[in-house]
Amino acid sequence: MKIAISSTGTNLDAEVDPRFGRCQFFIIADVETNGFEGVDNTSSSAGSGAGISAAQMIVSKGVEAVLTGNCGPNAHQVLSSAGVKIVTGVSGKIKDVIAEYKLGTYSAAQQPNVADHYGMNAGISGGGMGGGCGMGRGKGIGRGMGRGMGKSMGMGGGVAPPTSAISQSSNPQQEIEMLKDQSQVLAKQLEEIQKRIEELGKKK
């Protein structure tokens, strides 16, 4: 069984990176054979869609569980749709995290624990609302889900919704509306990613 851990380095003595989509590396560990490999996260510096790209890469590795500090809604959706368990709130050395996972210490998170584009503001130390300069175009989560990141290009001035903003609603109709809005956000981000790919292709 393989698990993936967001990491600041490529060995077992490295610390867990609190970000998922924008972590520096992933440690892919086989908890049965004790083998592991350090994988560079090529999505860490992406302008947008880092969480989605990182999640797709992890899924392609045949991983059954992801352990990280924080996971946003886009990455969470990709991973959960592929049947990958997500464990958030993880910290410490990679080797200790693997040992604790084997003991059954962790339980899967049923929902994201941070807002979209969280990693663009948070540094390795998890430094909160830094003056991020990324180019993401977050449009907000939608009705009943907080004010999102606003429409400005700079991420420093955005207003991130609280974690509870994306929790499941007791009102089925309201939850349906939330999910529809999330779907629209993802569709828009995918459209922007495709446009960027085409733009880069023309520059070759």
C-alpha cells in the first residue's frame, strides 16, 4: 500500500510541508515494504491549478492515501473522486508520520480544511496571510460559502473564507447550491488552465 506525504525534502528526515498543492516534494512510501521515493512537485510554482495538478499526479502514482497539513477544495475533490483517502493536520518528520500511520493514528478528513488558493499565501512555516504574489484568479467559492478570494490578481488582498464555510450543510438544497457553485469554479479554473497551455504552446 502506497501513501503520499507532502514534504520539504526527499528523505525520511524531512519535515511535512503544510501545503499540498504547493509543497516542494512528495514522499511516496510503501508501508508494507518500507520502500520510498522522493518526487519533485512540478506544480508547486504554477500560477493556478496547483492543487488539481498535484492531486492528479498523486493519483497516477497509485497512492491510496495522502497525508498533509492542509488540503483545499479542488485537490480534495480530485483525490476523493479517485478513492484516495486524505489526512490533514499532519506535521513532524516524515519517518514519524509513516510510523504513526502504520499504527492507525490518523483518520481521513471528509472535507477540505482550508480555502482555495491557500498555498499561495502560506509559506513553509504556515505563515498565514503573507503578501502572496501569485497569479491565480480565484473567483470565490460561491453563494453561502464565504467571500472567497475576490477578483484581484494579487492574492495578498483576498479574503479567505473560514474552514467552516465549506463544511456540509444541514439543508440539502443549500448544499446542492454550494456544490453547483464549486463545480462552476472548477470548470472555470480548468478553462483557464487550458488557455494557458495553449498560450505556452504558441510560444514554442
